[in-house]
Amino acid sequence: MKNTILSAKGLFKSFAHNGGQIHILSHVDMELYEGDFTVIMGASGSGKSTLLYALSGMDRATAGQVSYGGKDLVKMNEKGLARLRHTDFGFIFQQMHLVSNLSLFENIAVPGYLNKNKSAAQVKERT
């Protein structure tokens, strides 16, 4: 049996728009398993990015549960979510989110320098 590494149950995400609500995610139930390669596909505007943001804690779901490592991300505070994203999740964005006054090398190295378990030499070598 495969280990579930991340799951969503009853996930909803809505946005206020023109005095009403737009429901982007509705009743999403899913499990991601260790060692699997998972693809999320859909038409432009279908909610793929919204789903990924909700699963990663980058955005809060309107309702439901997202479980990772025995923790419900929906109930975690911002500091806990930031720590989790820094230590356990990796992101590759469609748009470039680089700090303009840093070199490419420095942009890549910045998260490593935030890791107190790595020396500057280790971060430089890994970068």
C-alpha cells in the first residue's frame, strides 16, 4: 500500500465578484501518494493554479481540509505555513518571480541562506 503524502477532502474555494460568489473549487477530494507522478490538467481558467495554491498553503481554501504530514494546512497559522513551504515544498512558477537587484545565482541561493542547518559554503555549492 502506498503512503499518502498529501490529501484534500471537501475542498472549496470561492471568490467575491460583482456582489456574488464565484466558486472555483467545489467538493475536491484527492490523495497524492509517495513516489507517484501526478498531473493536474484542465482548460485555462479551470482552477488548476487555485487548487495548487490551496494544496500548498499559499492560499487558504474557503472550506475543507488539506492534510500533509498529519497537519491540516487550512487550520495552520501563517508562520507555520511559511515554515512548511520553506522546508517541505518546492515551487516552480509560470512567471519569473526574481528579485531584480539580485543575480540569478543570488535569487536561487536566497532560500538556502534561510536554512539555518546549512553553511554559506554548502548553500553556494548546492546553488
